[in-house]
Amino acid sequence: MPPENTPSRLNYAWFVVAILFPVALLNYLDRQMLATMKASMVGDIPSIANRADWGLVLGCFKWTYAILSPFGGYIADRFSRRHVIAGSLFVWSAVTWWTGHVTSFHELMLARALMGISEAFYIPAALAMIAEYHPGLTRSRAVGVHQTGIYIGQILGGFAGYIADSPEHGWRWAFTMLGMIGVVYAVPLLLALRNPPPATATPGAAATSRPTEGVLRGLLGNRNFLLLVLYFTLPAIAGWVVRDWMPDILREKFHLGQGKAGVSAILYVQIASMVGALVGGVLADRWMRTNARGRIYTSALGMALFLPALFSVGNAGTLSLAIVGLIVFGIGWGFFDCNNMPILCQIARPEWRATGYGIMNLVSISCGGFGDWAFGALRDRHMPLNLIFGVFAGVALLSVALVLAIRPRSEQTG
């Protein structure tokens, strides 16, 4: 492998982002379709009895995904990230295909659990690979570009309600076709990817955790890492509720069709997230030239946008006002999302990053799964939306304080 500053190395580094982009898209398209096709799936599977049952369908994916994420990260750190990424895509795509053939609530629960297991291996491995190929001042931008694949996947998932309503296609056709696409793409992906060379920690990394320590002791004994885990978790609860429940919220509150509700809930917020990730990535990388906390400050700015956004969403009296709130939320989410792995790179050894991100996923998505279930249960009990989203806004304010308390010693270049 050529040195990191040669044109061939830099070109391949961006090539890695480019070929992982469609994988990120499929990763979240497969998830988002479930939320926007809820009415059709519930109508076709009568054993889904109520909102709490649907919350369990959403939650079981997150719980299995969360529990397996540290293991997936550990496997990627210890063995081949290339094989972990391609294998994850192949398996979750096969499960996506099977989801189009389930006939009962319990089969759907099992399919979502299996998808959670298989998808748990992708994000930690992919982001760690991108971070290693993009040391220094392109790291936030590279992660931001990869994350736009996630947002496009969510946007396309927002249109899935129209497919579900179509007599010629339907929700089963959508899952079947996407599963087949992913299985096929896994083969050229495996052939094109190369594992990055082993990275060495900089002095700043060694200062946070000694090489002789085990990975769990080194990460869990790191104050900065624990703060990052909390910061990664608290806003994500609101993020999961917005992603999974907003189509249903808008459909009921403003009496929309399934297709329009899905597009209104997903399209604007994800376009805004794309803009936020790209702008936030550039801003963070430039800020890092003059301040080692540049990525932290950029992320904190994004989190500050959550406050007016969540109040607006919770109190919206019109669809237009709700969309404005979702746009502001999306911009803030993009600033937040493109800097989590880069901040982790400032406080953790290179060979621990996939494991560290897996631990972050474990805590964050476990709480997100309970959040999905709790939101469904609260809505069954007619809890006002403005009260629920007001609590989310308070959590966002606490999160600003958490990220500003992280004190990296230096930028990691490994």
C-alpha cells in the first residue's frame, strides 16, 4: 500500500467511500421502508394487534443490532474489515428478501431480529475503514459523504409507501427486489475492497490508553469515551422516534395518505441531513486546522439546532410548520452524524475504533429500541406530542454540555 500522502493512496481512499456509498444506502433503505409501509404491512399481517406490537417489531431490530454491534466491531478490528463488510451486506440482503415472504407477526419479528444481527457488522467496520483511509483533515468530509448514502436510503424509503399502495407492486415486492440487489452487489464489493495497512497510534492516542490494556478496559476506562457514548446515545433516541414514527404521526395528525405522509416525514429531513453532513464535515475539517476541538464544536452547533427543531415538531399546528422543524432537525443531525467517528478517532487507539463504535451502537440503539416501544405505548395512552418532544429538547440541551466536556489531547492521524 502506498504512503498515505501519495495520489494513488488518496484516490483509493475516496474510491473506498464511493463503493461503500451504495452499501450505506441499502443499509438504511431496508430499515426505513418498514416505517413508511406500516399501514400495508399491518393490514396484511393481522396478528400485529396494536401500536405496542409494532413498536416491538421496530425495537427487536434495534436490540439485536445493538447487542451484536460491539462483537461486530471487535471482529472487524481483529480480522478482516473487507470480509466483515461484504459478508454483512450479503446476509442482511438475504434476510431482506425473506422479509417479503413473512406471513405472521412472529415471523416478522424473527426477520427483523436476523436483520439486526447481520447489519450490526457493517457500520462499525465501514466507518473504521474510512477513518483509516482518511487520516487528518479529510476525515469528517469522508464520513459525511458516506453518511449521505444513509440519508438517500432513508429518502428512498420515504417513497416506499407509494410502492406499498401500488396494486402492481406492494410491500412484499419492495423487500424482495432490494434483497436481490444487495446479494448481487456483495460480490463485486468483496473483490474491490482492500483492507488498510495496520495503523500505529500517535502519542496523543497512547496518552488516553496504554497499548498493554485490553480493548474493553482501555475504552471503558477512558472518561472521554464514556462521555462520547452518552452524547451518541441521548440525541439518537429522538432521532429513532423521528425516523420510525414520524410517517405515522403525520398521517394521523394531518389526515394524509400513506405515501404523502412517508415522503413528508422522510424527504425534507434527510435532504437537510445530507446538507448538514457535507457542510458540517467541511466546517469540522477546517476548524481542526486551528483548534483540536473543531469537530467537537461543530457537533455541538448541530446539537443546539435540535432545541428549536424538536419544539417545532412537537407543537406544529400545520404540516408546513412540522416540515420546517424537521428540516432544522436534519441540518443539526448532519453536523452531529458526520463527526461521531472522527471524534472517536481523537480519543481511541486506531485498532479499537470499530469496537468502540460498536459499543456506542450497543448503548445508543438499545435505548432507541426502548424509545420506539415507549413512544408507541405512550401514544396508545394519548400522551400529548408536545410533551414528548419537549422532553427530547431538554435531552438535546444536556447533550451539548456532554460533548463540550470531551477533552481530546490531539488529532489522531492513524
